[in-house]
Amino acid sequence: MINSQVLAAAREKARKSKRKVLNLLPGGRQFCDCTECYGKQLPRSSRLIDKHRRDFGRHPTSLHPGAPCAGSAQSTAFGFRSKSSAPDTATEDSNPLMLAIDFGASASVSEPLAFNLTSALDDEHPLIPHSGSGFGSPSHSNSQPGSPALGLYLAEQAPGSNMDLDNSLAQLSDEDSIEEPTLGPTTPAADVELFGRLLHIDRAVDIPPPLRLRGGQESDDERSDGDDQDRDSQDDEPNPDPLEEVEDDPPEMHVEPIELGGEPDVPGEETMEYPLTTNTQRFSISICAVLESHKATLLAEARRGDFPAEYIAQIRNMATTLRALERRIGMDFSDLITIYSLCPLPQCGKRYTLEELSELPDPQCVRQVGNDRCEGMLYTESTLTNGTQKRTPTKSFPYNSLPQALGRLLSRPGITGFMQHWRRADDEPVNEDVPPPLAPEDWMNNVDQNQRFGDMSEAWGWRCQGTGLERTWDGQEYEDVPIGETPLALSRLPLGLNLGLNMDGFQAFRGKFAATGTYSVNGVYIVVNNLPFHLRMLIENMILAMVIPGPYEPKGYAFDQVLEPLVDDLIDLSRGINLPVYNPQTRRIEEQTVYASLSSLLVDWIARIKCTGHAGVASEHNHCLYCKMRQCDLSLPRGYLSEGFELRDPHEHLQDKCRWRDAPEEEREPIRQETGTTFVDFDRIPGFYSFDNCPIDAMHLFDLGITPAIVKDILYSPGMLRKRHARQPADETPEARFNAFVRRTYFPPHCSRLPCELSKMGSRTKAEQWRNLRTILVPALFEAWRIGDTIPDANIPRGGENTTNFKVQQSLAAHLLRRRRHAHNADGGDVDNMPQIQDCASSRNPRDYIACIMRYCVATHGLFQHQITRQDVADMTALLELVGVGFTRMNVHLSPSFHNATHIGGHILRYGNANRVLIKINTNGHGRGVLEATMAKGWMRRAESHRYVKLLQSIEEPTEDDLTTLDALLDATKNGPEHDFQRGVLDAVLAGEAPIHGLEPVRLATQPARVDFRSVKHARFYELMVGFCNDHNPFDNAIFYGYGREPEGGVHLSPRDSTLSYPNFFRYGVRYGSAGHSRGYRARYGYIDNRVPVIIQGIYESTVRVQDQEHKFLAVMVQRFVVPNPQPLFLWNYWGDFMGIHAWEFEHFGPLEAVHPDAFSGVFALSDIEMTYGHYWITYEMANTSPANRNNPR
């Protein structure tokens, strides 16, 4: 113990010599533990040790108490005790719970992985209070060190350590205080528990270091030292409140040019043309020339041969122009689309029919705004070659009549049958005395807390949807009243269609040929939810209702004017309307009454504001669509705890909307500020309540909202992946290790967009890229942050004052401070206790971050698995709440998306996005005024082409000409029906919309190759193929054999001419390929049985003839991954089975075996991690087609 006299003498010497007190005290100089000095027993001052640590980094071995610094005379195995560490006896004022694990003294170094975590965590080691980070602060229990190979680093203090020195120095003033250590002890075994079953526990986080410091290292030197991360390639500035942007890929032009009705324009009228337009016109001329050539050839043959006169007449009338060809084969959709003209001024947007446009005396808009007439010009006039005056709308949009589109869909054979797939015994449709819809309480009472459900029709909203209503004013308030005696249950009607509306935008023009700048176009799609998911999202079964024109999205009155035709049709459909429907009994199209109700709007967060009339995410009192939580409360834990939410009332919300609509113009804004909502055209639909019918869309919330916010705004921009010290090699920084991990990760072929380097991921990154990154995010961060086998309990340096990382931290702290001061004032807080900027400095401890991120990944995986229970929803929602709570306690500024995620409980259904199809439609160089109509016709033409191809495929006995025509159409329609069908099946698998009806389980590739088993490439598979035939032999008196003597009843499997080799096959939409084939290599991995990973070495189909019967055997040659023995300890082990993340021996395979294709049950992503005790493969489940996921229990 250092007495007061020694301490006073040291103070005086320090004052005179201007040195730190620590250097003049006994034991004040320690051995340096940097990578240059470690093991050399060189005593250094604390200042020099600090500088060495920044310049060279700490030696990894010095970080573990189980491996103390060689020759350390007066230090613990760790070097220093953190200032936040608790004394040996915990007090009531200690920070929340920290697990004390007694690993026992019996751990053997010879068996480093033979550790039973369950037996170590028995009841005699309870959770004890402890100061420090809840996720890995140093523990001072009486536990013994375990195996060094495993990193069980909870070591006991050694006798003779500097415990007394630490206690004495605690009395020093702040200016004389010693530095905190850079790292703290952690253990893989404890991490398995802390990040496993204890992940649901809300615990305190490490105290964030002051904003002025470089990661908790108290030093006056805050220079950048050249340690700023390179930002030259980053395309985005940090965004405190990120909002999703529209998809903005340039359209790919693959479809034939699309013509509009009317006469051609005057030649030479346009002096400048885009190169694309010129090339398309040349291509069109070439097509017409080919048609003329074919016609001439047929006529020449007809003159020489004896052909019927009517045949020759048909040849003479053969279509030789694209326009005539479309009309001849029934693909001219001009009569099915209604074109409306719009006033081009954003503040107006009044709608006109083309008839009204032609009758106007002048092009000026006739709408009166106050006492003034709108100045918008509606059309331009041009003179055609025949002298006709042509009026071209300045701005227009097409509308595809919804009742007519539904009639065309219902007129197709088989569609009405598919729409009944969800019915059970108690769901039989009734024509008379239709019962009213159920209440949500009925579903809650009938569905057990642990009963699994997956299909949309099994959730509570399906049977609670009513129709046959009208919205009226009763003199006091607006309400929905039934047209008849009671509302009608939509699910009990023979043709009660449950509709979903999706609206999303993309950039139609951009780049150097976009003369008018960026042009944003929005498609409005109608989806019939009664169809199975794999059919619901196919292009021919979706309805493109309208294309909302650009260049900017309309708002307010202009938006209502665009929606009005669609809303009018939805109101009519809710009352029932007669439509043509195919009757499978009579095989005729007959008139039937069809009801349809709009049950959901599936839109992004920006479109949601317009479609619901909501105030917006920037509103202080009304930022949330679902509750009345203030935005300033998002800086505090209460902003994410659902038990304190005041949910909005649908009926009250409707009254607020109507009050705004009926108020004078000058009174509307105060009402909007008070209620947070305005009236929109959707509010005219009976039974529609904006937030009730606008569920959270997982793609926009998670894939384009929270995941980018975590990766870019919380981790990357503030420098949580920056280098740990100035001289750390570039390839060893956390960012470089993260990028390297992502680069070496294998993704299955259905993942068309893969994550890239962190610096290149921004607002233009696609949702699929973020989704794929989320799958591997926890292991990737573990690889980036770990030192040795664990993530140390250490702060990441903040960076110098001039670094971009530090400036971002300052900006985010300022945003958080603004919110917390608002909350402080709203709570009536004392002015003297007003939050300060230093109170808002974000945490720098990566263990706190990975705890929140792991909660997020577990929750999102659990919510969107194939089947789920009510208890699962509650548990996963609780984890999402802890994500927001944990980040706010770490002083992380969060966007409103984190709060919105806490409302996900009832919104777990998945809806797709069809813009991947619409964006590929050729615009044919058309610009403003006609672009939207061109896109709508292109969509309908593409959809009809898909239907036409499938009609040809359904011919039972096709002729040779039919097959040739079909092959030509399939070849011409790239990414067409076959691709979309398989993609639709895969989407159904990924979305969990099971069961899958009427699908062929296995589909082989179309180009096999003949196999010679005597060749070196295939010889090793011959005996396996013979054995497989015998194992699956359907014949009683036959034995298959290969080489050698023929057995009794033997059937020879010839090594030549009996077997075909395939590059790949599809099973339930998932592609599996052979590693030995160039076309199958990318799909060479897959699961068999219950998530057993294999590599596919070959796909063989043998044909044999037994008793004059031909039989085929299809076998897949695989090698299983090898299970590591014993298992490594990763912090995600507890959740491994739940999330489908497992470890395997690196590049080790089992023996070859032959399995049936039916054994395959999904695909996975694959990466690797090299620990100190072994190298391992890590698999991540990406698609699961096992029977448990394909079939919903009824």
C-alpha cells in the first residue's frame, strides 16, 4: 500500500520535473506490451507505452489474462485494470448483470475444444451485478482460467499484482489520473452465453468515452496522424435520418419498339435524336423487310404448287408491319388503356380526358386557383403531312380499367380454381345469407399462442375483411354502413377478391442523353392476394393499373386527380360488379358478381406519406403512422418500448381527415399540424383506414431502411471500422477484414445482386444487396473486430479532430442532443440538468454494437421464417425493441425506421416488387407526354406474350411447327415466362408462402451430355450409379450390375450409351448444379435432408430396359461437409440452429455418395473463418424447401 508521505513526495517531484506522478511512484513504470516491445522486458513510462500502442498496436497475446506479458513485474495478467472495473465485492450501485462463469480447473489444454458450456453454467453460478459493459466487461470472480486455445480468459488476480497501486492511484485528481487500458479480457465461452440465451436481457452498455478523445485514450495529442479513412470512393455523406430512395437503374431496352396510335409526325421535325432511337428505328425497318421477304417467298411457292385459293388469299393479306402484326395476333392494347391529360404545373395537376382536351379553345388550363386561372399549358399542336392538326398532351398518364383487367384475368381457364386454394372445410363459399366478417378477437381465441401459421389466408386479417359497405355522413361523423342488412365477409363470397396495391418508382431517364434531367416514373400495380404466391407475383397475373407521370411525383390535389379513376373503380368493386368469369363446369365465360376490396397498400415510406395523408417522418408530434410517440422520444429508451405506445384509433383518424377536408383552405394547415393527417382520395373507399390498411413493408423498412442505417450511418461513417492505431497495416484494419470476408463469401445463384465494399454501398445499393449482407453481417463484424478468438472489450479510437469519422460523430451527437433537449423540455426538466454535447457522445465499444446488431439479425430472421407463431412474433418484436433501447443507451442517433420496426407485430407478411419487369420496357425514345402510355402498353404486351407462350406449352400434341414457334418465342423473350415462373416459385419459397400447389418437384436442364463411365472424368461415379439403381430398384426379379460376371436376373448398366450427365436441375424453383460443369459450377452447393450441406460432383440419369420396360434412374453425386469435433465457440452458437448458421471443417468432405434429387432441401451462402485453434467453413441458410417448410400444418 502506498502511504500518503510517498504519494506527497511523488507529487512534489512531479511538479518540479513536470512529469506524471505515475512515473515517480514505485511500480509506476511497466513493461511495454506493444508489438515491437512485447517480451523484451523494457520498462517504459505510461506516456511512451501509450504512444507505442497507438503506433504499433498491442500484441495479441498481451490481451489475454491467460497469457501475461513475459517478465511483467508489477502488473496483472491484463496489464491494467479499467477505471470502470468494480472491486472484488459487488455493490448495489454496480452496473447491471454480468455472468460469472466457473469454468473449473479441470480444463485440459490437450483437449482445447472439449468444453461443455451447459455443464459450466449450472445454478450455483448466478448472475451477479458488475460494473462495466454488460457484454463483456472484465469479471473478477473466483473462476479459474480455462484452455488457452479456447480463450477462456477469466483469470483470477495473481498474488503480488499491483492491486494496491490501483487502489492508491484512485485517490489522484483527474489531471493526474492514469490512462484506461485499451482492451479488456473476454472469453469465447462467455460470449456464447452473453450473446445467446441472455440476448433478451436488457443490460447497461459501456460508458461512452468523451467526444474529445480518441477512443478513451486520455491524451492531449488529437492529431489525425494520417489515420483518416479514405473517403474518395464513398458516394454518400452520412445521413442522420436516412430515407429510402426510388430505384434508379437505367432501363434496359430489350423489347421490340412500341408504336402509338395516330399518324406519323412530319419527317425532319426533330433535328436531334438519341442514338438509341435511331438504332431502334433501323431495327424496326429490318423486321418489316424480313416480313416482306417471307411474304414474297410464300407467294412464289404458291405459284408453283397446288395450294387452295383461300391459302393464297391469306398470304396476300399477311401482316408486314409491326402495327398490323400486333392487331392480327391480338396484342394491340390501345383500346384497353384510357389516356388522361394532366396540367403540367406541380401545384395544379388537374385531369382531362382526351375528348375534353380536343374541345378546349386554347391550351391553357381552365382550373381556377382563387381568383386566378391556372397558367399551365396542356398541349402542343403540330401539323401532320395530310394537314391534320395534332394535339400532343404536355403531360399525360395511362389508366388500365381495374374491372376490365380483373375480367380478363378471371376469364382465363384455371384462375378461379387457383383463387380457392386457401379454403378449408369451414370456409366454403355461400351465395345467400353471407355471414359478416369475424372480429380479430375471434381469431386470437381460436389460434393457440404456439400454433404455427404461414400463409396470408391463415392470419387474422383475412377473415376480418368486410365488403358491401358505403361511407356516409350521419350528421355528426363519418362511418361505414352496410348496403344490405349486415356487412359481407369477403372470404365467404364465391368471388371475393382480396387486393393489394403496390406503388414504387424508378428513374426512366438519366445520364448524358436525359436532355430534361432525371425523370422519375411510378408504377401502380394491383395484386390479387387470393392467388398462391408463386402465381400472384407473375407478370401475367399482376395488373398495372397506371403509370404516374414524372418528372417529379405529384402531391396533394395533383395526386388525388391521378388516383381518382382507380379509387372510383375500387368503390364500385366493393359494392359488387358483374364481370366475365370462366366457368370450369360449362367451359364457358359467364357473367358473375365479383366483389373486391383493397386490403393493403404496400409502398415505401415516402409513398406511404402521400397515400395515407400522413404528416411525415420529420414531424415532432406525428412522425409515426401507427402511434402518437413524439420524435424527440426516439433519443430515449421509451421511444422503443411498445408498452408505452398510445396507438391511433382508426375511427378517430378518419374524423380528423374529414375535418381537414371540410375546413376552409386557410384553416387546413393548423388542423394538419394538430392531427398529423390530411384527406386523400383513398379515404373515400369504404372499409379503408389509412394506417390499418398500410402494413409495414419489410423490404423498404429493413432492407432499404434499418440495415443501411446500421452499416453506413452507425458503423462505417462514424469510424467503428477504422484502424485501431495509426500504423496498422491497411489490410489488417477492421474495414479491410470486413470487405475481405464479404468478397470471399459464396452466394447461391439466385442472389443476383451481391454486397460490395463498404465504401461503395450507399443510397443506390439495391435492397437485395443489403438483404444478402444482413445474412452474413454478424460473422463479418466478428471477423472485422476480433483479436484472437474474441472481440476484445475495448474502445475503437474516435480519430483526430480533422478526420471525417470524428466530424461525423460530432454531427450525430448534435442531432441526438437536439432531440434530448426537446424531450428534456417536454418532461419539464430542470434547466441546470439540460443535456450537454458530451452526454451524447456515442459508444466506441464494438461488443455493445454487435449485441444490438445480433438482436436485429435474430429478430428479422425469426419474423420472416416460413412459419411462425404468435409467441415468435412477441419474442422477435421484443428483440427489435431492445435494438432501439440498446442503441439509444449507447448514444447512437437513430432514424424513425427503428421505431417503426417495433410495430411489426401484425405486419409480417411479405409482398414483392414488380419494378424489375417494368423498368426493362423499351421507351422507344418517347419523352414527356407519351412515355407513360408507352410503358403501360409495353407491360401489357409483355404480360400477354407470357400468357401466349404458356398457351402454346399447354398443347397436348403439338406439331413440329408448334414446337419451332415455341422455341423461337422462348428464345426471343429473354428473362421471360420460364425464368419468371421459376423465379416465382423461388420467391414463394423465400417468402414462406406455402404450400406450393401443382408444381413439378424436379426439372432437369435441357441440354444433357452422353456419358462414358470409362473416361477418367466419370469413372469414379460408375459403381455408385450401379448401387443407386439397386437401392431404388422397382423391379422384383432384377439386379443391376456393372463390371464383372452377370448375376442371376442381372441387368447390365452399360458404361456407354446408358447415362446422361446434366449441368443442373431445379427443385421447387431452387437451382442445383454440378461442380464439374461450367454451367452448374455456381450452384454446386446445397442442403440435403435436414440442413446437411454438400458439394455436388455430378448429376446423372441412367436409362435401363427391364422386361421390355424402360426405366430411368436420376442420381446426384455428392460429398457431405464434415462436422468439426469438437465444435468451435462462436458468439452466435446459441442461435445457430434458429438462424441456420453452422460451422464445418474447412475444405474437408466426406466420401462420395449418390442421393436422389428429392433429398435436396435448400441452398446456403458459404464463407470461412480461421481461428487460433482451427479453420472453419460457415454456412448460412438462404432458402429452405424441406417438407416442414413446404407444407403448412392445418
